[in-house]
Amino acid sequence: MRALRRALGEKQQQEASQAVWKQLEDWEVYRNARVVMAYAAARGELSVEPVIRDILASGRMLCLPRCESPGIMTARRVASLDQLVTGAYGLQEPDDSCEVMDRGAIDLILVPGTAFDARGGRLGQGGGYYDRFLPGCRAALAGVCHAFAVVSSVPCAEHDAVMDWIITPAGRIACRGTRTQEDRI
């Protein structure tokens, strides 16, 4: 999957990014979210930059992940893309001035992944950052990936986070394993 997404040209990546934005812009879950956690794409991940720009322009609250120590990340409030610095693993992350947000205050989390399945299973980058961060979140979880990265099954352990939705350039998928509100708390 990583090789497939890295093989995409810049134009294909930009078109995919715009198509994901089209999937989100009128989606009720996205529109109703006052606090959205997104991510700065790296290593061929599908960019959500149009979404980030919309959140900032709309006055809603944007959070981005920051790796604090091995396996541990926080959500930090970002008011401007000027607050991003190169952090762990060469990723663009919020700088030290960005406030750490309570994960319980986030309404929607856009989660990058290497592959997803229709039950909401996610294969990440292998560091377990999201799997440690997401438990206890009440937010709707939306995995974001290229359509080719939605596969029949991904290996999942009990501690692996499960998505409520998968967003691809081709559409939104409601996952069969969707959690209830009580499961998020």
C-alpha cells in the first residue's frame, strides 16, 4: 500500500485530496463538528490540506497531532499553518506554543492509515500512536485513504482503534463495526 500511494504523481495526489474534500464539505458529521482533529500528510498519505484550510477559515477549532515521546501523541490546537514545525519522523507538527487539547473536546478525528477494511479496521504506520490516543475519545473517527487502500480485511488486535467511517476520493463508507456513543466514553 505504501508503495502504491508513493507511486502516485503530484497531480494524482492533489486530485485525490480535492476529491476527499468534496466528500467532506457537505457531510453533516463534518459540518456539525466544532472541533476537528486532522493531520499533516507525510510519506504519500492522502492530504487533507483543503479540509484544514476550511476549518481555519470557518473559525472552527483545528487540532493536529504532535508526537511527544515514543508512542505518545497529543492533539494541539492550531490557529495558523505558520505554527507548524518539522517534528518527530520529519512530520509537520504544531509547535510548543500550541495548546494541548483535551481529547474529549474533539468532535471529529480524521485518521490517516495505510489500509482500512469495511469493519473500520485500520493498519497504521506501526508506531501505535493513534491506537494509544483514540481510546476514550468521544469523537467520530473517520479514516482517510485512497480508494485502493480499502481492503477486505486488515489485521486487528484488541487494542487497535476502529473507525466509524472511511473517507476516500470515491466516497464515504459507514463501517459495519461502528461504535456507539457509550463505546467512545
